[in-house]
Amino acid sequence: MISTIKRIVVVSVGAFSMSPVFSQEPAAPGAQEAKYDEEADHAKMANLDKVPGFGGVTFGAEFSAKGFVLEQDRGALKLYKKTGEKLLVGPALLEAVIYYVFEGKFYGVAFHTNDGQDSLALKNILVNAFGTGENSTDEGPSTVWIAKKNGALFDLNQSTGDGSAFLFDLKIHDAVLAGQSASEQTAAQQLIQGKP
């Protein structure tokens, strides 16, 4: 399912979470490494479908632009910023919060950071909310969470430390991808014919 999700190109910044390679202190008697709890992780994934939307706007609901500023108009897909949006989610300072609207319905929300510390905090918030997710198959810095009706993804730009997270309605996401694919096919044919 990851292959159906268009991802923002990002990279990871590991410098903020480096631990010593070796320790001069012996392990405490009886100390055990933390074990992955698959059942708890699956329970967290169910939280994703509990997300109703964001900022008082419900996924799939008709979108009212009142209190929002249009950032991009891509035809059926429009991107908005909310006037006076709070740019702090827990410890993560955000650069922007972007609301995605497809064919007049609220589709998803993107959170963007502009440094490694805030990006890692944002990813940790997602992991705490939805579990570990599934990392990209190419060992890249992307993590995806797919539940029954909602999805989320996180990407990190390893060069800059910028990060992006996207929470979205899966049904509308599929419609967006189908529309984008059709548009790309049309554009390809126009390119072949030398048309702008």
C-alpha cells in the first residue's frame, strides 16, 4: 500500500539521537532490553481511525474557506493555511500547517518543520500516537501508517532536517491519486505532441 502513497522527499537527521558506541559501565544485573510490543503497537494504529480531522475541520466534510487563506490552487485540489494557526504541536515547532481540500471536501492536513530537532519531535509524536508504522522499503527516511479509513506519513529531508507529516482520509486520497494519474497521462500525451 505504501507504493500508492505519493511521498514528500525527505531525509533523516540522526545526529540528535546518537548514543555512545560502547560503555565503560557494565550492564546492571537483571537489566533487560526493551522489547517490541506488537499488540500495543497495533492498538496504537487503531488510534489513526479515531482522528476526526484537524483544526475543527472533519475529514470528508464540505470545506468552508472562512478563516483560511488559499495558498495553492491546483484545480480540484486546493491548499489552505488557517488564519492564526497555532504552530506548536507538543515540543515540535512547525513552520506551517497546510489544509488539503479536494473537490470541496477536507482531505488532509500537512505539518512542516524546518529543523532536525522539531522534525524528530514531530515523528516521535506520530509514533506515540499511531505506533511504529512501516518504514519505506528503500531504507529511506519515510514512515507510513495505514488504518482502515485514515492514513499518515512522515518524511524527513536528511540534508536540511526539514520534516513533513501528513494525516489524510484514505478514500479521498485514492480519488486524488486517480485524478493525478489521469492528469499526468494527459500531460504526457500533450508533451509527446509538443503542446504546452
